[in-house]
Amino acid sequence: MSVPRYTFSKEVEPELVNFLKVAEKQKSNKKCKLRSHEVWSKLLALDPNLIQKLKECENVNTIPTIDLCSQEETEVPARPENENVEVISQASDKFAISDVAFGIKENLETQNDLSKIAKDNLSKYVSTELEELFDMLNQTLSSEEIFYLGNSLQSIVSNVLINIFCHHLLIPRIKKEYCDKILMLLDQFSSSYATILNEEFVSIMTKLKEEETKMCLQYLKKLNPNFQSALVRDFILAVKTLNDNHLIIIESLLNNQVEYEALNKLVEMLSNIAEDHSRDKSFGKLLMNTVEVLGPNLIRLEQPLKHIIAGHKSIWKSKLEKTFDTCFEDSMMFSQSFRD
């Protein structure tokens, strides 16, 4: 159905022209609601001839205005260059961040994927803009939607994008709640973006709260052993001293793939806090695990380990002594066979 265009009176023309000039200037304002503009542009579309006239004015150094009375275009002369004139962009090459966040949320709710427009906009943003965008999305996206977003982002070849996604969306959600789909995404990333994910986890694990530690370990303990060993190795090498949370994290992830350099530092840090944790069960459990994973290297750390075990008094004491003796004998046998 064709709706006839309303004709305004000549008396209000100057006010309308001024209004359109101000409105045109605000199109580039980040607070401008582009979604509303897009909706009304479809519902009340301009006449094709008028659209063509506006396109012809895009490269003219004047602000085009519309004569709503005669349906002819009126040009307002440009101001002198020495005045502070705001340059008006007829069309931006990227949408406002809030509008992209809205569009991404809608895409993920309805399609479980990002649209081409959303991906194009993400590729145009600089790091600070991506950080702002993902902070917004962290407030609105469900864990399932974060899973679909992470899947979609893998088609955009950008380590910077993945890094910011992990820091501002994935890791904060892992600290907050458990979700099987987030575990699936984490498993993918631990293979495809192992270095990025490793660095992000090391940076947060030094300052996790108790409940956050438990939540993170629900995920980390289910990832592949190669990722776990690299993560716990880098974590041990990154920290200077051990607190109670650190003991739980290391004990949960420590395995026999961890290199001697990290194990040597771990024994040194355990020795430094042994007196204050002589009755601590978590300390004793980690000490037991350390003795077991040292394998043939146990003989190299015989003296500091004997000293720590001698002063330990938790329920692990007896088992620690037996395990150490057994592992030490195995280590000696291995060392002897190697010499032979």
C-alpha cells in the first residue's frame, strides 16, 4: 500500500530544516540508536528519487537538507573553514559497539551463530573496542550462547580476538559456573589455542578465591593431560610462594609429564612452607603426589624430601614414608641399570 507523503506548511520549514541539520549531525554520535533508525528506515522508506539525490550529495562539502514542502533538496552553504565545523559522515564503516552487542545476542539466540555482518564488524574493531564489546556481552550472554560465540569466532583468524574473548568472556564464566558446553569449548581451545588459554589460566590462578578454584578445577581436571602438565608446569614456575589454594591446584593437575625443572622448584617451595603446614592434609597430599611423579629424579631430591617428610605430622605421614622408601629404591635401581 502506498502512503501519500505529508506536506508541511511553509511557516514551519525553517524549524524543520534546523531539526534535520541537528539530526544529521547526531548520526555519528555513539549514543544514537541505530537500531531504531534501521527499523524506521524500513517502515517509512524514503522515495527512491530522493535517495538518489542524497547519494549525489555525499561528496559535496555541504550538509544536505530536505525541503519537506516542495520535496526538492535545499543545500545549506558550508561554513568558513576557520569556524569549528563538525564533519558529518553519511555512513559509518562499522556500527556502534552497543548495536553490535545487541546483534550478536540476537544472532546467538536465534541462529546459534554469528551473521556475516557481525563477523565483519568484529574484524574492524581494535583491541579496546573488543574489550568493551565482550564486557557488555558478559552481562547478557548465557553460558550456552558463549559456547556458540566461541565456535563462531574460530572462523575469524585472529589470535587477538580469541585472547580477548578468553579474558573477558570465557575465563570469567568458568570461574562463575559449570556448563557442559563450556567444557566442550574449553576442550577445543586447549588444542587450537593452547598457549593463549594457558597464559590466561596462569594469570588468574595466582589470585583465585576458594570457590573459584573449585569451579575452575571442575573444568581443568577433565582436559587432556598434555594441557594439564603444561599448565601446572608454567604455574609452578610463575609463582614465588605457595598458599592453600595453590596446593590444591597443583595437586589436582600434577602428573608425570611435568619436567624436572618445575618439580625441583616445587620441592623448594614446599620446603619453604613445610614448618607452617606440618599438619596440613592438602600439603601432605601434594607432597605424596610429588614423590610419586618424580620417578627416577627422586634420587636427585633425596635430602630436601627426607627433611620435609621427617617434620610432617598429618595423616599422610606414614604413607609418605612408605611411598618415599619404595620410590627411592626404584629410583636407585633405575640409576644403577642406567650405569650398567
